[in-house]
Amino acid sequence: MDKKRKKIDIFCHELVPKHELLSKEEAEKLLKKLNIYPEQLPWIKKSDPAAVAIGAKPGDIVKIIRKSPTAGETVVYRYVIDK
Amino acid sequence: MSLYRPPKKIGAIRFGLLSPETIRKMSVTRIITPDTYSEDGLPIDSGLMDGRLGTIEPGQRCKTCGNRIGECPGHFGHIELARPVIHVGFAKVIYKILRATCRKCSRILLSDEELEDFKKRMDEYEKKWKGLSEEISDELLKKASRVSKCPHCGESQFKIKFEKPTTYYEETKEGLRRLTPIEIRDRLERITDEDARLLGINPKDARPEWMVLTVLPVPPVTVRPSITLESGVRSEDDLTHKLVDIIRINQRLRENIEAGAPQLIIEDLWELLQYHVITYFDNEVSGVPPARHRSGRALRTLSQRLKGKEGRFRSNLSGKRVDFSARTVISPDPNLSINEVGVPIDIAKILTIPERVTEWNIEELKELVIKGPDQYPGANYIIRLDGRRIDLRYVRDRKTIAESLEPGFIVERHLKDGDIVLFNRQPSLHRMSIMAHEVRVLPYRTFRLHLCVCPPYNADFDGDEMNLHVPQSEEARAEARVLMRVQEQVLSPRYGGPIVGAIQDYISSAFLFTSKNNLLTKEEVCQLLSVADYKGDLPEPAVKEPQPLWTGKQIFSLFLPKGLNISLRASVCRKCPGGCLKEKCPYDAYVAVRDGQLITGVIDERSIGAFQPDSILHRIIKDFGTDAAREFLDKIGKLLIEFISRKGFTMGLDDVEIPKVATIRIQEILKEAEEKVDKLIESYRRGELQRLPGRTLEETLEMQIMKVLAEARDKAGDIASEHLGLENHAVIMAETGARGSILNLAQMAACVGQQSVRGERINRGYRNRTLPHFKVGDLSAKARGFVASNYRTGLDPIEFFFHAMGGREGLVDTAVRTSTSGYMQRRLVNALQDLKVEYDGTVRDASSRIIQIIYGEDGVDPAKSDHGKAVNIDIIIEKVLSESEQT
Ligand SMILES: [Mg+2]
Ligand SMILES: [Zn+2]
Ligand SMILES: [Zn+2]
Ligand SMILES: [Zn+2]
């Protein structure tokens, strides 16, 4: 088998939404705004291809901007977990 | 601030078997005697009602824990069985294990290498997918059962035969040899722990030999209480009866063994003991005659207590029953408000509302107490300051007790007009399946409801029953009134539009009433308006000479709120080619309301019907509030019913009769079509038919035939409708959306058309033909389920048969659909039930984890939206334009 599989940018695909890593300040601001602990956000595995692609580490918060049938575009946040 | 941790989850639940030692350890006494009570009525020691097993009599203290009834949980006893017996529940498992293990050394009948291999796979599976290792055990059991010589000790194996419920044989060369439970237990005992694990039994939780019982636990008396009948005769629970049988036979068996009785007798008794233990666990085992009560009724033993609709699980654990509720048949009452429910007086006298006595209502409540529980309006109970409850049924002098009433007491008074109650119809699939109504106490025995609330409940009056619940606290009543009242539920969150609204005759009537040709005399107007509770002035009559006449539109407008502006196309709109002429529509199908005046257009389903978004009804609710909408529906409803009752609106055979010429034309068309079909078949037979791309020749033929016949049916329908005008009641109902469709009418008047099963013409039945009346391979229209007759003239027997086939499919489809969608709904509800929109707009689950940051990602409440959108620009433009027109 071809070990050197060509790396592809998964975000090029139409159905893969944009993922961004939140800075520490941004993350704190967000948690304060929502008045929650990070664990209360939806989770994303650190092994998730999108998380891997942006280099997210457990404990980070990922901002995902995706299309929405109701709101046009919507922003969601996910807390990166181990495993 | 403590750190948030997601809540703990249940990782696993382990089930195991009780070992004989455990059974003995949890037992408080060994039960020896089959008797329950001695002659003086006291429980016999070591009997089935031994005082140590718990207490069921009030006042008595438990001999084990010292608690009284209610606090004492009950305690197990045990029976030492004279000979082991098979546990029916595990008979199949025992069979599987016997087949897979050696008769001599009890090892699994696979070589060490094979076992090692299985073990490795099992370890791997257990690590990765917990619970999936079961499948490996199944594979192992299957593989081992095929081996005929033990790879460990070399013993040759016999085939094991299992005879339901609990008999096992070995098929030796000399013939069948029965295995006794003792032998079986021996074999199971010798299975090593490692082997047990491979067989699918976790030795930590259960050993195989525990499936053969040597000790039987005796459940506490609290789960099998004896009841004393009114005559003073004590009646024992079915379980106790069964245990008595077991102990009696057990005792006899032991005595016979000890006395050295012949083997045959011992075996018979042993078999009998096995029977009693089987039926003690499950009295519905196939092949075992159920144990019966003296009266002939089958006993309800352990399994029957749990199983089925009436079992512990479905009835007691998942089932919910409540007080302060009522259920009866529903019937319609157009004179009620949509907010009301008619409650039979007999029900109103049973359901109560607790009312606290105050200085201000004390006189009123005294009256109710004096009336008592049998006269309406009265009261059933008084709760005094010390919490004592007085049942007014047993109070001889209610006057005295009424006088003793003082502020702070609670009187449970009968339901009365205006009380708020919850009304429900199953299946409760959406929010509007339970709504709050105001009570109207009425004579007779049915719940009455307004016809406009039938759609949200999906109710009709062919025998439907509904439930009613009476909220018991002030808070509950306030919530019900503010949030759940019908008028607050008119707009459905399913789609932005009203779900409560006019149906059937209301719609036919509205159409007739607002038609251009409907002119009313002053007398008629006054009568209609008085029925509709109209209080106000009459408008200027539209026609003044020779006598004043009012149009239906004028009268209808009296009930529209001032300032209402809307235009829409009615259901009767013909979708005129070349664009709508709007106000100049020749069919009067363009509804225009300006400042609450119906200028043009007929009112029909589109304007006031249920399920109609952007209708007049919808605009009234959105722009003028729920009170206005309720008033509109109540008043216009009464008026329309009165109008159509006076006018008379019927449908009969005459309504689907068409002139002779039309019938002949239809027959010609159908004949032509059938000939065309014959020609198609002919060309197919000759091989001249052109195949359509991607289809076989046969499929092509079928498609073309179906097309020809469908066209013919449509044409026949068109001819029929040419002769059925808008003066025809059936046509009015179809066109206005009140009931039925033009297709239904065409089927009644012209031609029923092709019947189908699985989307194809009917092709099942006999070999290459549908019925023996046809030649083999007949593909003609008639032979494949085309019904050329109409419902009015009737179907011939062959057509009738095909029609029944098609109809059957429809019924099966709906049955299957409801069950699958019901299951889907259940799964969805279970997954979403505790999601909630919090005050900050986020959607969170029960442990306040965020699901959505804004509800629906746009924060729009669909019930308050316009068809799902937050704003509807068209309506705003329309509103602004018509307002500027008026000024
Ligand atoms: Mg029904
Ligand atoms: Zn006790
Ligand atoms: Zn062996
Ligand atoms: Zn039109």
C-alpha cells in the first residue's frame, strides 16, 4: 500500500464547515458570556479529522461556522476532549 | 465555585444467578410445613406465612426487623428441595451447554488450541465492544456441539435430545437414556470457570450448575399477601398456593426417599415436583398444562406477574394512572366556545377542586357543604385545620358540619362552570393533544367539544373517547389558563399557521354565505346575528329597493376586526391561466379584506380552515390577539351552522348523477382506451413495441397501458365535472375544501379507474392470470384490474374483487405506517424530552449542557412565526399599502 497518502485539505469540501481554534482570551470571554463550564459545551474528539487539521488539543475550544437552513450561517462551539 | 463535572453515568448493569448458598444466606427461615395458618388464625412457624417473612397485618410487628406494615420490606425464606429440579427459564441454555461439553470430563468439546483462539478473540472483543462477546459464545456453542469425540479425554459423545420443557435424553446405541437433573447438575458442576466464561457465563456472577435448583427461595409475604374476604374467609395469593403444592410434594418425595420407596414412585414424585416448580415460575410454558385454581382459573404465577400488558412492567412501572381524571365518549356541540368542554353532571359530581375557606367565600362554601356529595353543585370532602379529612358521604348532619367551617379549612367542591381542566386525546403526539378548557357542566353522559378543536386532537365522533384532568393547585390552574388554553394553542408550532379552525360544514356554509348571490332579508339577518351573539348596529343594506337586503359578505364582515387587511386566493380559485384578475376574478375567488370589510371573494377553507397558514384566521390571531380569534371562531361558527341548517345542505345519489349523453361519451372514451390497450398488447405480441430506455419490453408495455388508462379515467372525470356545477353540493364540498375531492366525485360519477397493488396493475392470483375468468396471459385492461364502472352504478363482481385487493393494500399500508412512525416518534421523544430553551435563549439538556446556543439557530418560535419565517415581507407590504390607501 502507498504509505505516503497525499494529504488533502478537508476544509475544501463543501460539507465540511470552517473550524477555528479559540484563543485563551476568546475562550474565557465565551464561557463567561454563556455562564458555563467548558464541559457543558458540545464535545469534539481530539481525533476528529477537523480537530486534527487545526491542531486542537484537549481543553481547547473550537469555533465552527457552518451553514444553517434557518439562520443562513451559524456559529457553534465545541470543547475538545481526549480520546 | 466548584468545578462543573458532567453527571455520572450508569456504566453497566450485571445480571447473575442466585447460588444455593446465597439463597440460604438471604433466607430468614427454612420453610418446612405446607400449612399457612393454625386453627386459631395464627401463622404457623416454618410455614408459608411464618411471622419472620414479614408482616401484612396492620398493627403487627415483623418478627425479623421489628417494623410495622409498610416499613417492613419483607424477608425471604427458603425451601430445601429433596431432589434438584431444572429451572425452566434456563432449560434452553442447559441444553446448549450439555451439547457443547464432554459427558465425562465436562470440558468444552474443542481442542486446547481452538479454545485458546476463542479466548483471545473474546478478550479482544470485550476490550473493544463490551457485550459483543456473546456472539463468540454462540459460535463456540455451535462449533462444539458438532464434535463427537472429546479432544481432552477421548470419550465419545452422544447426541443430546431436548424435550420441552425440561427433559433431556442421550441418544445412545441402546436407545434413549434420560438424564436426571442430578446428572445434569453434576456435569455442569465440573465445568471449569474458564470454560464457563467461553460458554457465555461469567463465573463471577453465575455458575452453570445454579441453573439446576437445589434450594428454592420463598418470597416474603408482602409480595403474596392473603386477603380476608367480607365473609371472613381467608383467601391466599396464587403464589402461596403454588408454594404449598411445592412443599407438599417435596415433603412426600423426601419421605419416600428416606423410606426407600421403589424407584418408580420416587421418579413420579420427582417429576411432579419438577412440574410444580415449572408452573411456579411460569404457568404458560408450552406443553405444560397450566396449574389451576379450584375454580378452574389458571394461576397467576411469577412470570405472569411480570409479562404482558397487565404485567408489572407495562402496567405498574411504565404505566401511569392518576386521580382527578375522567374518561368518556366525546360528542360535538357547536354552541360551546372553542375554549370550553362540556362535562357530564355525573362526572362533575365526582371530580373536585380543593377550595380554601376564606372570609369571602365561607357562605358560598357552606351552601355547597350542605348540598353534600349527591346534589349538584355540592362538595365531597372537608379538610380541617389539623389535616383531618371528612368524607361528606358519611356525615349525617351536614348543616352542623357546614356551620363548623372556618377560614383555613379546605372544601373539595364539585367541578363547576368556568373551572379550568386539561383535556386530552390519545395518541398524544403533539403539544396540542392536551389543552386546557373551561368547564361547562351539561346533562347526559358525554364530553362535548367545539368542532373547531377537532383538528388538533384529530378527534371525530365515531366513538372516540377523551380524558379530562383537573389541576388541583392554584399554580397549576394559572399555568393551564395562561399557557394551555385552546385559544393560546390555535397557532401550531409545527408550521406557522392555525391548527384550530373551521372544518367541513363550516366551510361549505361559509362559501354559501359569502357567495355573491346570497342576499338576506332583515328578518334573516337579525335571526342569524342573534344566534351569533352579535351586539351592534346593522350596516346599511346593500340593496335598498324594493326591500332592504344585505349581502353575506356584509354580515360576515361584522365579525372581522376593524383594521384587518388581507388578500388571498380562495380554495375555489381556478389558478386562471394568464394570471389572476384579482378583484375582478370571475369566480369571486380573490378574497380582499380592507379595514375589516370583506370586499370581494368567497370565504372557504383557505380563509378560515384549520391547517391554513396566512389565512384570515391566522392574521386575526397575529394582529388582534387570541381573544379576538376565539371570539371570531365562536361567533362565526354559530352563525355558519345556523345558516347552513336553515338552508339545508345534503348530498345524495342525485348529486353524482350525470346526463345520459355524458354517460355515453364516457363509455365511448373508456371503450376507445380499452381498444388502445388491446392494440398496444397486439403490437407487443408481434414484437413491434419500442422499448423505453432503461426498461424491459414488459415494463414499457405496462407503463404505456397505465398511461392510456389513466388518461381515459381523467377524461371521463372531466366530462363528469362538466355536468356537475357549483350548484351541486358535492362539488361545493370538493371545491371549497370542505370534504372530498374532484377525484372522489369522478370516481362516483364517471369511472373508478385502475386498481393497483404495489404500484402495478393487478397481476397476482393464479398462474399468469388474475382470476380463472380470464385466459392465461390476458393483459387486457379488464383482466388486470381496470374498473370501468363508477360507484354510482356499481362495480361488477370482478371489478369489486380487484377493488378489494387495492383497498386491502391501503389498509395494510396505514397499519404498518402508524406502527413504524409510532416507534420513530417514541425514540425521538425519548432522545429530546428534557431539552429546554433557557431564559438566555440557549437550548440545554437536563444536566444543562448546551445543545444549541440559540434555539433553532435563529431564535424563532415557529408558532409565532409566519410559516417558519420571522417576518413575512409580503404581508407587511400589503398591510402598509392598504393602510395608505385608506388614508
Ligand atoms: Mg374516531
Ligand atoms: Zn421485617
Ligand atoms: Zn472429556
Ligand atoms: Zn382567479
